Amino acid sequence: MTRRGQKKHLKRLPAPKYWPIPRKTGKFTTRVIPGPHARDHSLTLALVLREILEYAENMREIRAILSTGQIKVDGQVRKDARFPVGLMDVIEITTSGERFRVLPKIRGGLRLVDIDDSEIGFKLCRIEQKTMNKGGRVQLGLHDGRTILLPENEKTSKYSTLDTLKIAIPEQKLLSTIPLEKGVQAMVSRGKNIGIEGKVLAIEKRHGTHASTVTLEDQTGNRFQTALEYVFVVGKNKSEVKLQSEGGSSE
């Protein structure tokens, strides 16, 4: 009889390199289930609880924690240890009062930044697709798998791909829009400059084989270029979200 569905486990050696797991102390680790983020750009809740926060030592303890319903992702209770969390997701532990936002890490990977009550009710999402449904209304597809249907009287021209939306969670109410333009604050979500934050100085859009690029300036005055699709806008004059933990670094 053939096996149905995907495997529940993943061997540690071929797991994404940025996962914070020892490669040779065990054979298997948790596999990401289909969800809002791809495996190569996400962490499972099991990795967060065991390897990063160190609240559990094995899968039995992880399941016990999740079964109580004290772990929320973007305002919704999640009980599957293999659920993927990724860029800009908000993780809340209701019993301890701890709150974290998932952000890219310099030199690759993802990190948790502790946030306060003022940030727990919203997240930033980048527009990946802009389509029109059968009813003639515009639908926006976001980087975390969400879709937002714009009202019929909404001016759709102010929404473009790679712009950032500030949405309330878990209601998914649209709060504001931050366009990708010169002068805004942005961070690099992928590539060799991943995790670096700075001000957008120039946007060069090209067609054909040459990739479009964005020039940014970080807080120390260093300028660098990255691919257009790697840029994630986080604010107009300043970041809408906390980018570093108190007393910690952006790494």
C-alpha cells in the first residue's frame, strides 16, 4: 500500500541551512506543513519553542504546550507543531505575556524581536499580486498567503505590487498603505544583504534579462544595491515596526 500525503518528518542534513538545529545529534526534525510561508523561508512552531525560546526539550513537551492554546500566530491559536511562521508574523504566548515579531536575520535566516502591546494588533504585508476577480473587484495577494478584496468604490490605482499594507490582525482590516518609492524605510528580506535596513535612495526598473535594482543607505551611511523583489518597505519616515530587541542587535 502506498503512503498518502507528505511525510511528517524531515532529515536534519537537508533541512534549510539557517534552521537553528544541530545537524548530527539526531536524524530527523519537524517538516513544515503547507501554510502561509514556504519551507525555505519559515520556521516551524516546534523550532521556535524548542531551539529558539528553549521552552521544551522534546516533541512531547511541545505538543503539551500547544494543546493548551496559549500560542497565537497573528492573533489566531495554532496547535500544530509543524505550522510555519515567517516574515512579519506576530507570535504571542498568552500565559507569559511574551510577544515577538519574525524578521529576517543578517547573513540569513529568521529572528524573533520582542514587541509591546502597541504592535501586537497589526502586521506589515507586501503586495505580491494584484488581480481582478469575476465580479470586477480588485484582489490583492500578500506575501503571507492572505488575500484582501478591495471595496468597489476604492481607488485601486494607489495599490501596486511590492507596496506594503499595514493590516489589523486577526481581523485583516486594511489600516494604511506604504508605497515603494524614493525616501521610504525598507529592509532586505532575501539575498546576500538580507536583514539590512535602510533608506531607499533610488529605484531602477529594467526589462529583460537585467534585474531591477534598489539602492539603499543603512544607518551607518553605507550604500548598497539589492534586487527589487528583495526589498520590503517598513515605513515612510521611520519604521512602523520595531526592528531590534532592546539591548540586542539586528542579528
